[in-house]
Amino acid sequence: MATATASRLAVPISNIRNFSIIAHIDHGKSTLADKLLELTGTVQKREMKEQFLDNMDLERERGITIKLQAARMRYIMNNEPYCLNLIDTPGHVDFSYEVSRSLAACEGALLVVDASQGVEAQTLANVYLALENDLEIIPVLNKIDLPGAEPDRVAQEIEEIIGMDCSNAIRCSAKDTAKSPLRALIFDSYYDPYRGVIVYFRVVDGTIKKGEKICFMASGKEYVADEIGVLSPTQMQVSELYAGEVGYLSASIRSVADARVGDTITHASKKAECALPGYSEATPMVFCGLFPIDADQFEELREALEKLQLNDAALKFEPESSSAMGFGFRCGFLGLLHMEIVQERLEREYNLNLIITAPSVVYHVNLADGETIEMLTPKEYIGPIMELGQERRGEFKEMNFITENRASVVYELPLAEMVGDFFDQLKSRSKGYASMEYSLIGYRESNLVKLDIQINGDPVEALSTIVHRDKAYSVGRALTQKLKELIPRQMFRVPIQACIGAKVIASEALSAIRKDVLSKCYGGDISRKKKLLKKQAEGKKRMKAIGRVDVPQEAFMAVLKLEKESST
Amino acid sequence: MLRSAFPLVSHLPIRPRPPPVRPYAASAANPPPPPPPPPPASAYVHLPFCRKRCHYCDFPIVALGTSSPHGDGDDPRITDYIRLLLREVAATPPVSDDGFPLETVFFGGGTPSLVPPSLVAAVLDALRARFGLSASPEISIEMDPGTFDAAKLRELVGLGVNRVSLGVQAFQDDLLRSCGRAHGLREVHEAVGMVSSCEGLQNWSMDLISSLPNQTEEMWEESLRCTVEANPTHMSVYDLQIEQGTKFGQLYTPGVYPLPSETDSANFYKIASKRLCEAGYNHYEISSYCKTGYECKHNVTYWQNRSFYAFGLGSASYINGVRFSRPRRMKEYADWVQRLENGAWSHVSGNAGMKDMAMDVVMLSLRTAWGLDLRSFNKSFGRSLTESLCNTFRPFVETGLVIAMDMERRALHPSDLELDLQHEGGIGSRVAFIRLSDPDGFLLSNELISLAFSIISP
């Protein structure tokens, strides 16, 4: 630890570089980060594993980055030591909020573009985000070894679209502001059960030392910084951090609310005059109900959500109760993937059994949320993509050819049409080549009806859906049929009805199970039979009892499945 | 900690030792004893030899081929196996040293009737020497048509065998052939003739299988009619189970042609219940029927969750609260017997968890017409579990799948269960037993029992 501290101090502040990597999903960002870690000797080769910075199991399994990560690297050039702080960012469209947080903590960014593919909509959005933050951008053409790589074409594309010189030189300065009062921006935090809230921050002005009394400017709470350190990429304690550096601190902070992401850290004794501009709040795009299968787990679910929120500032939730589902939470997510990730983390990390209801969007009476959606696609897929836009009640706005072969297509469409499988459809219809970006444009008037579902005569709010009046009958029919497939038969006949108000518009019924009996107990060997019955009992436990009917998780997603099947 | 442990101890089912000779005839009507059960008074003996494997069978058997239809005293596969079996009996220590002779012995298979009576005698002698046999034990043996003659049957009866279970399965040649049985209808009639006219043999049972491929309702009615005419004291009616790894498993899917549909199959079950009850049989367990007083005492041991010894390939014993299944392969079974003899393996008394014990009690008792004894269950597993179980079954009591019964096992009105549940600690005041109804509740037993499991182990 001592040597680490000494060598760290040898780096002049002017040689500190905080940077992030902007890249489209799969364009090789995590791989590039791995290589940087390895070449700078930050991580020994033998400790190296793929996607080193993606330390959530879920991230490795899915091959994506979900949480931003920071790593400090040392590098010697011309006998000068440099400190490179890499802030790794997620690439998926759902996580652009995380990207904006990490960009705010950087002075520079590497723009990684897959030389075999070209600039994608998501990349473009992040580049603009970076330019807005005055970041120095160094274009990196990646994957030039691939047989399909066209570095010249892609370089030209970058110059054409972003208007950036592709032979850009590095120029970076960290302002020497060590004498001014401390201001450090919190860009992430998580809860450690032993040490309390751990805060990740970037020192903008002044210095912070171990043992100093600090103040969080928004909450006004004061704590003693018991431990400060750098991320290398694992936490390494240091005694002091200077302006321009990125680090972490722990101060036995018990509540996340005391040290919110976006807040500014200053000294309790010598407070800064004004806080740094914080991050904007993330706006959830998709809302779902989250209910514990076992009602006793409601409190555990609340605690788990609170802890996750610490680590995932974009997650929003508020308590909700429903007669059919019991007590749970209405949660807001950035997108469908974000929703799945949160559900999986709750189930894996907190051991909860959950039912998640189909995503819906926020409606004001008679008004539906609308959005503009921009899709980038190679020209041969323009047809299928416009079909998709039309199918989803989209209003065509404009189309531009960005390059000779790539087009940008813009639609305005109801958010409700996008929250389902729109992104999946876009990918499948363009063989994976198209990408998209969306933003909310506000509420629009629409002719909508609420479609209610009754199972065995009990209305199930979690299955209610708001549809355009013209689609109500076909959705009602398809939904009741889908539910009939998804809900296992019970010991009695179960009617499944779709209604608008009191009027039943579609009806199906599950016939009763006629027979489920194991007849012989050969030679008293009951163990196999018991195993089968236990398995059957486990299956029941995974379901939510609606009245007397056991309903599996899949059924609550029936609306989504419907869209997938009707459009493929 | 200690203080709170004492009430628990008093709940432990430490029972006074039962009298040496247990009154079995009455026991069928008695509540199942709380676990762990008293020392075994029953022994299952597995005789795995068959002429060939039936298409539905996934049991540990040894197929001998058709060379020796009536068994062969010299077949080394049989003699070697019996030698192994005798070694296992000799190496198995009696659970109790004094006064627990065997009340029931069951030779199951396989096709035990392929084993020469002299070898059956050797096994009985070994059991008698090791554990003792009561004054009037029930000794059952499974026999298949075409594997014995009148002389062999007389010989077995002479040894003390007093109950025969005849594996008929169907009264149609086509069906017998299609399920790979080694006998035809002619052998069935011969066997029924021999068994029903055998002197000294009053108690015999017949097995039938429903839901066979291509079986029609007419065929099923015909099989039931023939059975009633043959007038056995006991009937076992099994619904065909399609097991993985069997020929049927490869060929067929349950509910899909040529197997009967789920509705037809359920109907077969209901027809059997109706016809056999009309003919004076009691439907005392999901797949068992008998004339009054002719329950299979050995099988009742299983349903009442009492312990039993088991010997032979793949057989399952239940001793000192531990269920143990022997290896299903001959080589591994032989090695295991060797270890047993060396003292490297013992029937240690184990502590099955309370949840598992409660599941066993529920699963076994709900298979029977006597049902689950709520007071005894309450005593062993506590009031809250008993109440949640009753609460879970309440809607099914209303729809008639589950029946609430009083102390004398008379059916009660569903409202009686409601009343018991409304008063704290009221369970057991009106409703003493709950059972599954015949045939509707029995037909859905898996659903209802697994529902109870999900309450016992949430």
C-alpha cells in the first residue's frame, strides 16, 4: 500500500487523464478496456479475465456492461508518469443515463467504432452528449482485422456525420485548482453491508484527505471520510485525492439519500460557495408492477429495491397494491432490458420470487405518451423498418441518407408501441444492422380503451391493458387465447374473459384437469413418487394465486408475447 | 433455549411399545401411528426374474428368456441370486431384539412365480430364523399366468403362502400382446381356474391395467366383468404410467392416440370404481379394492407409514425412520451385500426432517379411504400446519373433491369444517379425518397432495 501511495504521488496533476470510451454495443469497448488494463500493467496477465470490468455475473453472461466502472492505470511515456482513469460505460440504449453520468466526470473520450460496421445511432447520441460536455474526442477505429473491415469508409463516415478530423491529436489539461475549496461530484454509489454507502466521485476543485470532515451539499449531511482511495480497478486506499482525480470514499454513511448521485462533496469546515451542476434525473420509460409471490416477502422486496436503487439511480419505485396481486411496487425502468436485469438481480442477489407484470406506459385520461424515434439502418432494410413504424401506429416524419448506404428514419409513435418488443423487431427485421434512439415528445390525444381481463370471474388489474379502440377486439381475442395457453389447467373449469367495462368482448375457458393420479407404489418405494409430487408442489410455488387460480409469471407477460407472435 | 425445547420434546412421538402381536384386522380402521414408526413387522422380498420385460416396465428385473417357462431349479442366475438374498437376510440385524415377529411377507417382482418353491422356502426359513414369523402371518406372492401349474401352486401354499396376487392385466389377447406380456388369454383363464380352486387358498388378488394403447371402453368393461366373475377377494387396478426409458415411453405420449385421451382414461377409472363397488368391493386405496376384511395387510403397512424390511435387488426399506433403496444393478447390489456383511454399511437411525415426515404422512394417508387423521397429525406436526392444511383444502371440500369425516368416518357437511376452522383450536372437534373422494378426489390426487406439499414446505 505504501509503495502504491508513493508512486501515485509522483504523477503530476497535469498528467492525469480522465476518459471514457464511447462505443456501440458489441463494437469492442470492453475488450479495448481489457487491453488497456493489461498493457498498463494495472491487472497482471494471469489475473486477467475477459471483460475484467464487467464484474457482475449478469454482465459477463450477457456480454454487456450494465454498471459504469472506473479503473486507474499508470503509464510511463517519455520518462513521465501518467495517471489514466478509465471510466467504462454501458453501451446498450437502455443505459444511456449511466453514460451521461460517466461522461460528466471525464475530460476526454475514446470514440470506438467498429471498422466493419460503422457509426450507429446510439454512438452518435453519446458523441453529441460528449461534445455537449466539452470532451476531447479521439476516434478509434476498432476491429480492423476483421475480413469485412472498411476503415477508410468508416473514417469517412465519422468525418461526414460527426464532422471530426480523424487524425485528431490528444490534448488535455487538468486545471490546477488545489487551493480552492473542495468540490467533488458524486457520479455513482453502492451499498456495502460492512462499510455503508461507498461513494464514487471526481474531484473538480481542491483536495480531499483521509479523515477530513466532509459535507454533502444537497443533503447538508456531514460525515468523516474514514477511507478514500482510487479504483485500480479494485479499490486501493490512498491518503489524498487531487482535483482532476477520480476515486471513492467511505464514511459510514447509512442512507443513500444522504449522498445522492449528482450531489457535490465539500469540506464541512470550508464549504464551497455553490454546488456543481448535478446530473439530470433519469426518466423511466417503462413501468411495471413488481409483486412478491409470497406476500411475506414484501418488506424484503422493499429493502432490496432500496439497495439496488443505491447502485442504480435510474430505478424508480413506489408501493402499489392490487386486490389480485396483493402488495408490491410500481417500478420505473429505462427500458425492457433494464427491467429484466433488475428482476434477475432481485431474484439472484436477494433471493426473492417475483411476478412482474407486463410493461405499460403512463397515460393521462385520453392522452397517450408519444415519442420520436430515430432509426439508423443500411439502405436495404429501409422497407422492413418503415413497415414496422407503420404497424406500430407511427407517423413518418423524415428520412435522410447519412452516407451513401445508411439512412436515418424518423417516426413519431406512441410510447406504448415501443415498450414491448420494438427494439427486438427492429433488430430482427434488419438482420441486426439497424439501431435506434428515442426521446419523449409529450402526451398526444388518442382514442383508447381499457381492456380488462377476468380469470375465473376475478378481475386481474395486472393483466389490464390500454389499447387503441380499433385494436380492442383483436387484442382481446388474442390475449384470452394466449392466457389459455400459458395458464396451466386447474382442478376446475376456469373462464378467461376480456372485457371493456362490463361488456365481455372475448372469452375462452380452461377445461378442468380430469385425471392426475399415480397409481402404484411398487414394493413400498415411495421416494420416486414423492419426488414427483415435490416437483409438482415447487411448480405451484412459482405461481401467483389469483383467487383460486394459480397463474405463472409468463402469463403476466402475455401482452408482450402477443406482439411478438402477431408481428413475426 | 432449554426451557423452550421441553414442550417440543413432549411432542416427540415417543410411544409405549406396542403389544408383540398387533391386531391387524382392526388396524386398518385405526389412525396411522405418528412417526417414527415402531419396529418393522413386515418384509418385502424382491424376486426380479421375468421371462421378458413388459413394454411399460421400468423395474429392476432380470429377463430370463423363454427357455424355461416354469422356472428351472438349476438356472444359476436364480440360485446365485437367492444365495445373495439369503446373505442379505442373515446380515440384517433385527431392529428389536424381542418379540417382533413378522406379520406380513410379500414376494414381489419381477415374476416371483418363476422361482422354484424350494428356493422360496429357503427365503422363508431364513426370515423365520432371523426375525421370527407370527402365528398367522400374511404371506403374499405375485404370480403371472403361464409361469406355474397346480402342483407348484399347491407346493407354495404348503410352505405357508396364503395370498396370491395374479398379474392378469387384461382380458384381451390383442392388448396383452401389445403390452409385451409373456402370456395370453388362455393362460389367464387357466391361472384363474387354478388359483380360485386351490385348496387352502382363500385370499387372492387380481391386477388389471387401464388406459392401455388401443383399449376401448368396451374392452375395459369386459375386463371388469370377467374379473367380477372370477370373484377374487382383492383387486388392484392400475392406471398405465408411461415411464421414460421403456418401450412405451419411446412409442407413446400420455393422452395421445393410441393411448386413450385424458377424458377417456379418467372415465376408465370411474367405471372401475363404479363396477367394482357395485360388485361388493371396497375402494380402500387409490388403486386397491377388496371384499370386506381382505385388505392387503402388507400394503396397508405402506399406507399407514409403518416401517418395513426389504430384501433384494432395488428394493426399498423403511427402518428406524430411514427410507433406503438398494442398488438396482446386480453387480452393485452384490457389492452392497458384501459391505453389509463386513459391517461397512448399517441401517443407521436417521433423522428425517419434520417436513419430510409430514409429507410422507399426508401423501400416504390421502391415498386411502381412511384418510388423514387430523388429531394425530395435529399432535405430531402442530396446530398451525394442520389448520393451514384444512384451509387449503376448504374450497375442495366445498366442490366435493375432499371429504371431511367425523370420528366414525361418516361424511360431514362442508360447513362443519368451516365451523371447526372458525374456532381457535377447533380442528378436530367435529372433523376428525379428511379424505379424497372416490372417484373424483382420487383422480386428482397428485394435484391435491402436491398442493398440501406446497403448504408443508412453503
